[in-house]
Amino acid sequence: MLEKFLQTMKSDRAYAAKFDECTLEIEKKAKYLSHQYNNTSPYEEEKRKAILKELFQDENVNVLIEPPFHCDYGFNVHFEGFAFLNYNCSILDTSPVYIGENALIAPGVCISCAGHGVHNDDRMVYNTSKPIHIGRNVWIGASCVILPGVNIGNGSIIGAGSVVTKDIPDNVIAVGNPCRVLREITEEDRLNTTEEILFM
């Protein structure tokens, strides 16, 4: 039963499951590893890398995460290249979460695959879940919420405080609650490199 449930969790399809099917012991391991990570020193870089490899079950994971960080399982978070997650990011990975190369995730972001039944009779009985895809070169602003089943297109920006309930296309700026496309990103958005730019 557990193996079948894990296969469902790892699949790219929506599902509903009863609370008694929840994988509490696996969650405890992820919470333990997150706790270990969140209590490391900034100077313990190698220890942090080792914890993240175990948490995400990926020997080649290349991600910079500022603690605190929280997730439900870890094995359902997939980084498709380097990514940066700033302080206080939470990922409810009851389904796969795909985070594209060079994604920037600002402080206080919640990425949630998990939900509950809408009807009163279902809400305390069933969990629901849908996968989330975040494209390459995406910037998610501070305190955003990414809801189940959302796809965010390559190169797009999600403005701070947005609640993303539906798919966002490539190369746009989208903001609001619910999040809506404001405009496309164009050549006019390039920095003026003739002005003084400081290099550290």
C-alpha cells in the first residue's frame, strides 16, 4: 500500500487520498533533515550540501537555500539546475515540484501542491494534490503563494505578494491576488549598462 501511494505521489497527475494513507514516517524524516539544515552555521557549507543531497535524494543537487526552509517530503522537489531559495521558503511537495534552472525565489514564498476536499463532508477526510512546474529563469517575489497545479512559464516574474492560482505564460510580469499578467518583458527592460554598475 505504501509503495503504491508513493508511486502516486511521484506521478505528474492530480490525486485525492484519505488522511489515513498519509506517509507520516517519511514526513518525519524530511522534518528532521530540515531541522538539521535550519540549525547549521553559515560556515558549515559542506554539512549543508550533504543534508540537501539527502533531503532531495539527489547527489547532483545544485541549490542555495537560506534557512529556515521547510518541506513535506523532499524527494518530490526537483531542481533542474542551479536555483536560489531565500529565507523562509515552504514547499508542500505532496506531488512533484519542478524548479527550473536559475530560478530565484524570494523570502516567504509558499509552494503548495497540497489541498483539501472542498465539500464539508470531504474536507477532513481527503487530501488533494497536483504537481507544480516553475520554469527556467523565473523570479518569484517575496511572500508569494503558488497553488496546486500551477505552471509558471520560462523567464517570467511573479510580483511580491501574489497568489498564483492559474498558469502563467513565458516572459511576462504577473502580479496580484489572483495573479494576472501585467505585461510582457521586452528589450526595454534591459539594464542601461552605460550607467555606473558596481561589481563586487
